[in-house]
Amino acid sequence: MHVPYHSRMNTLNRRDFVAGTTALGLVLASRAGFAASRNHLAVYGEADRLHDEAVQRLQDWIRNPTIAAEGRNVEEGCAHMMRLLGDAGFQRVERMPTDGVPGVFATLDAGAKRTLGVYFMYDVKQANPEEWSSPPWEARRVDMPGLGNVIMGRGAVNQKGPQSAFLAALHAFRAAGRKLPVNLVLVAEGEEEIGSPHFQQVVRAPEVMARLGKTDGVFMPFASHGLDGNITINLGAKGVVELELIASGERWGRGPGKDVHSSLRAMLDSPSFHLVQALNSLVNADGSPAIDGLTDRVVPLSGFDRSLVDAAARRLDEATYRKSYSIQRFAYDADFRQALQNLVSLPTVNIEGLVGGYTGPGGMTVLPTRATAKLDLRLVPDMTYEDTIAKLRAHLEKRGFGDIEVKPSGGYDPTTTRADSRLIHAQAAVYRASGIEPVLWPRLAGSWPGYLFTGAPLNLPAGHFGLGHGARAHAPDEYLLIDSQNPKVTGYRDAVHSYVDYLYQLA
């Protein structure tokens, strides 16, 4: 049975979690640590020997971008994904057709007692080369002062870098002649960056569902190390709705039906201002969502979650946040602790882009007939994708903006995983064995289609894991750290080792 979010989180307090992970730590200690294992040493050795090959594999992958929003390199990207999986030892790799970009289904049978689910994405966001200091599709090695040597390119950290490190761990097992300690069931998609509109067609295929249903949970490789040296274990993620709002003179029945001279504004209405007024109705003066009924289904943070935020506020470095995001103040003029709570507990309405009429050099004195805004709305439990869109439409209709076209492009519901799940315990054990005390965190503020795993009918734990560091996802100069010169953060070798450890721990 799918237990509601607030009920699930109230079944476990922080003391229970700490006791459980401490017990795991004692088990590890009784084995004299990961590195003392003969199997571990053999696999580590091969991972280090194959390091340059793995880095080159990542660079080649970045140079082969799939951009779902542009329909770019779709079949080539899918084929490349399938080759990577086959080369890493998956015995079965299948292209999964959808009504959009194809997905991939792969299995690796190691004859093990336990099976792990894995989620990959092979698409990336768009990139404007003029905004980058190093070309986004060349995957160059760049030295960053105070950090180390990185690969800079679109997809370096989101998510090809961490995924390539996981594949490098599989290569190391094969090269060392060691069987994987767990079997693998992997699903991959090429539309994550447009909200995964067709991924459910992959996951809900009967055989895929049957295989995933036998796993202990699903994880996505992730570069979890922050610049302040902290690592967070996310117990869920926000959902998202991606959409366009389009105002046009034709649909509105006011304003011009085609672009006209701006002198006519005195006698004609403006679709652009119509859109701006509609957008203004979506938020309050402080920027908080004002869509009618949007927060009706929001479940307040549990006492357990608030205790996690309290602990995180003591561990995380406020100065690093301010520097990383180039900010002077947090939203709502919140202090750091409240800003962290807002990050995990509040839904959001965000304008990604706003376009109408002429935007080139100089002026064109035009009255446009059409204006478009690209929005994303982040969702928290127990909000849903479908209900959010319905409430947005009703809100606009009620305020006289029913003519504005609401055009969803993708999205998904939020996710939650129990802190006492095997998947989370294993993550904490590996981080601790690496000398890092992780920060347990209620949910990732970003989004991924994990609801397909955590929701009915699978009801599996799901989340992100991995050492390593990277940043600037979706932004210019995205990077993944390869060779770290910063004692606070781990590089690519450590990331590969962490996946070796994770597989052994899950077994």
C-alpha cells in the first residue's frame, strides 16, 4: 500500500535513523573497512588503471549531445547510450520506443541474491556557446584555481559525469575478473530535460515493471560533494510542471492579429501586456505563489523533517551558498535556517524565459501580436502534476485570462523515500566508511521522474548517490571535477570507488 507522505515520515524519528546507520557502521568496522577487502582492492586497482580511459569515455559522450527540446541527435544518442551499457557488461540492452524520444531497458544478471534498479538520462539541456568560457560540446580539460582539473561541457555533471563514473565501476569489476555483488536493472530516457513526458511508457512496459518490482530500489548516480565538504542524502525530490503561457491577439480577440506599428497602441490592445498582467497574478508581492488553491494539498514538514533542517543549518556553510549563487539576500528576507526550510517545503512559480516581439539591437517600434512565457512550477507532497495544471487554468480563467494558452510540455509528481530503507542505509554506510558524515535532507529542490518508482504500483525507495563534485548544471561553464586539488571535495577516482563500495554494501 502506498502510505501518504506525512504518515511515512512520522514512522521514523532521528534517533532510529542514527541507530540504524550506526549499526551498519559497526558491521563495516567488523570487516576492517572497504579497502581491506581483497575484492575491493582488486576492483579499485583496475578502476585506477582504467581512469584515463573512463575520462575519455565521458568526453566522447559529452561530444555526442542529445537535446530533446530541439529533436537533436535523438537516435544517435540512444544508440550511444546502448553501446555504453553493452560495453559495461549489460547482457541485455533494448531500445524502447515511445511516442517521443526512445528509452533504453537493460539488465545485468550477475547471479547475485539482490538486484538494484538504476536510472539514467542521456539527454542534456541546450547551451549557447557564446556564454561559455570553454565550448560546451568539446568537453575540454580545464584547470580551476582552488579546485583542480575539471571537464567543462554540457552534461558534465547533469548527468553524464556521474553516470560515466558508475559505468567505470562496472568496467573495473570486469577487468578485475570479479562478479558484481548485485544484479542490475537499468532504465534510461532521452527526455528528462523536457520533463520526461513519455518515460512512463518505458517504466510501465510489463516486463520492465516486473523486473523493477524485484529490485531493492532505484538509484541515480549523482555528484553529491558540495564545495563546503558536505554531502547530503536526499529523502525525496520536488516535482515539477514545465509549461508555456502564450498570449495572442487571435485567441484573445483583442489587439492585432499580426505585428503592427507601435503607434497604433493608442487604439489597439497589447497581447504582451495581457501576458504580463496574467503572470503578475500568479505570485504575491513577495514572490510566493498566488495561484488559487495551489497549496491546498501541501503537507507541512513533519517534526522529523524540521529536525533534519535544524541539523543541516548547523552543518552547511551559509557563505558557500551566497558565493555559489552570487546572492546578497535570500527570498522573503529569510535567515539561512529559514531559507533552507523554504527550499524543501515551499512550492514555487518561476519564469524561465519571457519573449515577445523584437529583442535585437536598437528598437523596431512594433506592437507584437504574440508573447510567450516559459514557466516551471516546483511541487511538494502531496501536490500532483495534473492537479497543478488544472488549478493554473482555473486561476487564469477566473481572472479574465482564459484566452491565454496553457501548454504543458512535461513534468512529474514529487517523491519521498523512507529514511530507514535499505537504499538510504547503504548510502550512509558508504559515506561514513569514506570518512564523511552525511547530512540527511528532506528532499532535493530539483526534480527527476522518480515518482514512477516511488509511487504505485512499484512503491520502491529511490534516490541519488555518489561521491565526486560538479556544478553549474543548466548554466554556462557546467563542469565535473576530475582531479581534485581541494581537500574538501572528492574527484572522479573517488566517485568510481564509491560506486564499487555501494554495490558491495547493497549486497
